Amino acid sequence: MTQLRLHNTATRKVEPFAPIDPDNVRMYVCGPTVYDRAHLGNARPVLVFDVLYRLLRHLYGPDHVTYVRNFTDVDDKIIARAAESGRPIDTITEETTRWYLEDMAALGALEPSHMPRATQYIPQMVAMIEGLIAKGHAYAAEGHVLFAVDSYAAYGRLSGRSVDDMIAGARVEVAPYKRNPMDFVLWKPAAEGEPGWDSPWGRGRPGWHIECSAMSYELLGESFDIHGGGGDLMFPHHENEIAQSCCAHPGGGFAKVWLHNEMLQVEGKKMSKSLGNFFTVRDLLDQGYPGEVIRFVMLSTHYRKPMDWTEKKAKEAEAELSKFLTMVSRVEASNLPRSFVESLCDDLNCPSAITEMRRLYKAGDCSGLKAAMDFFGFNLGGIAYFADALPNEAASLRVFEEQLSSLRANAMQTKDFSALDRLKAALIEAGVEVQMSKAGVTLKPQAGFDPAKLEALK
């Protein structure tokens, strides 16, 4: 088996990956807060960890990998959206959860093994909070329960910052019931008309951070292999998850490896509504961008580097995917090429793996390219844009069939075959097989077919 190596944020190093239990490789990734459509930045961690999920399944077997990605379906943003719209909270969360799954499926993402919703695990969160209080790591105050940051000496180790630095650089909520400005909420009281659950501290709802700790513990145990998410979650969310999980279950190690993807830009600028460059995934799909194109552009940049979405990249991806499809549409996939797997095992180097796909294309390895495309989730035949590509190319080839037939008829009369031979050679150079018989002329795209070269012949 090729050795998988991953960059561990906790150690700042690329390390060989050794699962706790090779028969049950476990990964948790922070999912969306479901109050609106997923924007383009939300899609990046989905695609990054979808590729890692596929790679782990390839290396250890589909039945030996457990992938959990949660839905936050109780949150201040959701409550605010309900108040603005006058719609029930459960209606909003059900609708936006469905939107999210549909949009991510359009990008070719597999569904995780488990997709827990926060509201399904409230009793487990309450139990974890009670345990933290009993161990002296949390305290109740004015209907709230807060985690005592100074009770966990390793706080700040993931982000590499001291508590003083974090106080200076973060917008912490100042409240009279806090013992320390950095103490964070595990439980908060629910106002009239807000969703709430009964607890030992009164009717309320959980804080954001406790939900991931409770759900990962219930579904993956007190120690698991990989925890992932966007780099913006490193502090405070992931830092707080570590603190409360390690204090609640001191015998476990929580997550062994931490992976964080960098953020997304649009045309070289931070995506924002004020700049007019804010796109949801659905916006791009509705504009006619196939999900395969969005996926290709996203994976063309290494996950630890900022990713810049540009129209130029999207057009280049369309052209390249169309070219790949022409080669692989008539073949069965072989085993995954070793060089392709080795690229991915080098800290999930998707750009290098795409370079391998280009090499396979140039080498005419149709079956190898098909295997790589299938692995990456480029199921091109299922998307109308690409399904139409072959008929369009066939139509172009029919034009040249007619030209060859005409030139051939003239050559038979004049005995001058130079024009016929020139066109035939040009077509062969473009990767087209030329068959001539008494029945007529037939042209077939072959390995290495380049549609761009046909345009030069027109």
C-alpha cells in the first residue's frame, strides 16, 4: 500500500498517516449552519474532504472508513432568519439542508457515512456539560454554563497562540458572569419564542462548540483519526472542541490529525457581497457552470493554498474536461494508475494528480484516465453539458467526412490526390482515425483526439 502522508495542523508537519484502527478509519468534518444557500467558499472543504474520503476508501476499503459531517440546525443565525422571514425554524432548516445536499451532489461529492443534526443530540450535549462541571472544567452562571479556559493548560496549542494573544486578537463576549474573558458558552438560556430544551440549568440551547464534541464522541469515540474543516474554524471552534473533549474524556486523545483547508477568493479578491463577487454554488450552477467544472477548478489548487475562482479557470476546465471525455467515453476503467495514487498520498496533492491525468491523456492511456476521472468524481456522462459534447464532435467530424468524400471523388477523376492526402494527414494528426472504403468515408476519434485542431482545419 502506498504510504499516505498528511499535514497535521497540530504539529505543523507533514506526517505519515497511521490509523488508530485500520479496520475502522474515522474522520469528522465540521459541516454547515443551515440557514441559507451554501456559498462557493462552503464548497471547498466539502470537495477537499470528499477526495480524502475517496482516498481512504481506496487505501483501506469502503467498509473500513467512517466519515461524519454534521449539520448545525440550532443557531443564532437560524433564529434571526426565522424572525426576518416569519417562517418556522424547522421549515428553514429542512429546506436549506435539502438545498445543501442537492448542491454538493451536483459537485460530485459523496454523502458521508453519518450526517448528524445538532438537535438530535441535545441529551448527549447536556450529559457532556454535566460531566465537565463535575470535573471542575465548567461552571453555571445566570442560566449559562461556561467552559473554564484556565482549567485546560493546553488551550491554544492548535492555533499556536497564548491566551493573552487570543484575547487581544479576538472579539470575545464581555459578560459579568464570566470568570475569564476567554471562557466560552456551553449552554445558554432560550428567550421567549426561541427553540429550547429543558436542562439542569433551565430551558435553553447548546453553544456552538459543544455540538461537534458530543456528536463526534457518540459516532466515532473519544479518539479518532482525522478532524477537518476550513482554516477559519481553527480558532475558536476547533480550539474549543479540543479543550472540552479532552477534559470530558481525559483518557482519549480526541483527534489525532488536524487538517485545515485555506480560504477561497473570486478573481483575486475576498468574496463578499459588498464587492459584488459573492456566489452561492446554486448561482454558478444556474449560470450554466456544470458541477464538474466547479469541482475541477476547486481541486486544481492545493488545499493548503488560497483558491482563486476565475472565469478564465472555469473556461479552461470546460475545455479540458471535454477533451478528456472524448477519450474515455468509449472505454472501461482500469485499476487506478499508481502515479495518480502516489500524488494524492502526498498530502492530498490534487493538482499533481490532475497533472497525472494530463499525462495519461497525452500517453493515450484511455482506461487509466477513465479510472482517475471516476475516482475524482468526474462522472461526466451524467451531466447534460458534457453528454452533448460527443454528438457535437460527431457533427464536426461529419463535415470532414463530406469534405473527404468530395475530395476523394475529384481525386479519382483528376488523379491528383494531394488535397485529399493533406486533409487526411491533418485529421490523423488531430487524433482521428480515417477509414475509406467503397461504402464511403468514416471518421472516429481516437486516443489523443484534440478537438481544437479540428477548428484550425475549418
